[in-house]
Amino acid sequence: MKGGPLRPLCIAAFAVAAAMAIAHWALPFGTAHIAASVALVCGLIVFTCSRIRRSRFLKALTLAALALALGFAWRWGWDSLFVSPALAWDARTAAVEAEALATAQATDYGARVAARLTMPDGRKYSATLYLRENLDIRPGDKMALDVACKAPQPGSADDILAFWRPSGIVLRAVQSGGALSVDSPSPVPVAHWPAIVADTVRRELNRALPPQEAALAQGLLIGDSSALDESFLADLGNTGMTHAMSVSGMHISFLVGAIILLMGNRKRAFWVGLPVVFLFVAAAGFPASAVRAGIMQACLLFSYVLGREEDSLTALSLSLLVLLALNPYAVADAGLQLSFASSLGIILFSGRFRKSLASCRFWPEKRLPRLRAYVFSSISLSLSVLAFSAPLVAVYFQTFSLIAPVANLLAMWLLSFLFLGSIALVCFSLIFAPLAAAAA
């Protein structure tokens, strides 16, 4: 533990994440409280030893053990409060009231929509709701219908919600017999405004651009790649550019950088940047990668106002704690894992890669210095991202792109231009449609 500052928040965050990962993949459902008790006892033992022999290592170990206990306890509490009550509705039919949380997506078998269900006992659950017809359901719409529920136990052989639970979904509901009534409130509740903003972005982009270009802009702005050709998505995967269609740190960095440039002052940028970043993350649907990036950028903006030096590792740890506190099952989200692995690689290695490249003699410092800095910075970022994310990509997608660093080097400036240009295009379209057509 010598040679650097002891970061309690970092130790606590990664220990909590480890506890929730162990609870998710290694422990039977409902037994996390036992692991919490064991970790707490171990923490108290190490704490006693640290009082006898003062040591930074023992202090760190004590904090890690207590954070492990907290992580196990929070997972058990989350299961008791939200997951276990939902299990009681498995394989049952009920008359429910549903509030749409997003616009319904058309499928071959009817509409699918994220909704908040109010069950006959008064409890509310986040659910994926399937309707028999492809109805035009909008955020905030209220429905009354009969549904057949499915709520398998986490980790069971038929756990069809394993993919959805990291997003907070604890039920799957399919419309059964009976009539369906839909009521569209006016005005739409404030909680649904970000989803309305996302729908507005889709509408204006489709009005100003051809279908495939509009689909690309939607992926850049709100992470919605559903309208893109499968062949194009495959090309993105083969070149290591899939992250462009998933709202993450890259997009939010582009956004905050543009705000700082427009405001001309980093302190003034705080008052504009914070609400804009929140709205942007909300419009994207609060994906884990975007929330992580949003929290880190908020810490960066706060450091400008407070006149403090930014600590990226502490900001990353804070975002991890917030995400896992909001939903312990988020630890299983591939987007969260890739986002944190990439960010950790950048924090730990990008500076070292940049220094190594800068010391190379094949490109003199005085020859095209700006291009030199851009190339070295892009290569350093790409390599540092791969340091931890490459194994995850190989596991989840059974592929690894050797061309990714070169592709990112060639395309990063273009992505920045397309991202900011798409935002301007939406604004032009809302103000004066012919102006948007000319800009498109």
C-alpha cells in the first residue's frame, strides 16, 4: 500500500461490486445475508488487528471486508424488497393498471413496452409488457388490462428476465383475455419528459434525413440502433466501433467539450453542462454506461467550480457505487462492465502509453505537432481501452477486432462532427424545417 494515497471510496466501491458479483453468480438466491454476516465478522477481526498493529494494509483490508458485508446486505435487502414479492406473481393472471415508461416497439407478435404495473394488492413493479396488437403507446399512457405474469427466480433454469433485471425489470406480463383500455394523460407527467424528448429527436431526424442516415444519427444521440441495418451493425462490431451506437463517455465528453467551448469559461459551463448532461442521459433511457459517464462528467464540472483537481479514479468509484445502490443487478449488465473496464484502462494506462509514444523518435515533436498530439492521444486511448475491455468483448461477443485502434483513430474526429452536427440538426428542425434540410 506504499507509494500512493489510500482511496477509501475506491476500495469500498470495488469491494461492494465484488460482493454483488459473488451474490449474483456464486450464491443461491436469498442467501446473501449469510455472506454479509461472514464478511462482517472478518471485517471486525481485521479491524481489531489493525488497532493492535497500525498498518495501511490492514486499514484497507478492514474497509474492504466491511464494504463486502455492505454489498451482500444490500443485495439481500433489494431481493427482499423488490424481487421476492414479484416472485409471488409467477404463472398467475391478474387485472392490472399499467403506465407506459417508453414508446411501444412493434414486434411480429404485437407491441412491447416498458411499463410500471400496479397489481391488485397495490404493489408496483417495473415490467416488460407485451400487447397483442401493435398499438401506438406513448410514454405516460395509462392502460387497464388482464395479463399473464412471469417472474422466475433469479438464477433458475427458466430465468427469462436475466437480461432485463439489470435494467430494473422484475416481471414479464403478456396481455391475456379481456379488453384493453388506453388513456393518454394531458399534460404528460414531468417524469416522462425525457422519453418525450427522445421521441422528438427520432421524429425530427427522420424528417430531416434519409432513413439510414437518420438511424445512424439516432444511434449517436440516444443509443437507439434498432433501425440500423444488421450488416452495418456487423461492420461496426468487426471494426471495434460498436461503442459509437451506445451512449457512453465518448458522447458525453463531446457534449461537455462543446458546452465549455460555447460558454468560454469552465465555471460558467457548470451551470449549463450539469442540466444538459442529465437531460441527455435521461433521454437515452439511463443506460449504465451513460449514467457512469454522466456522474464522472458532473464530478469534472464540480471540480472546475470548486477549484479542485479532478480525481478520475474516485469519480469512477462514485459512479459505480451509485449505479449498484440503485440496482444491485446492474453488476451483470454487459454495458456497465465494458464501460467501467474501458474507463479504468484509460485512467490507469492512457498517460503511460502517451508518454511512451511521445518519446519515440520516428515523429519529431516539431513536425505537425497538432496532428502528432491527436494521433498519439487516439492511439493511447484505444490501447488503454482494450487493456481491460478486450477480454470482456471476447467473452460476450466471441470476437476481437485487431483493427479497432486504427478504426478509432480514423473515425473519432468524424464521430465528434456527426454527434454535434446531429444535435444542431434537431435544433434547426424544431426552429425552421427548411434550415434543417439545408444543414442535413
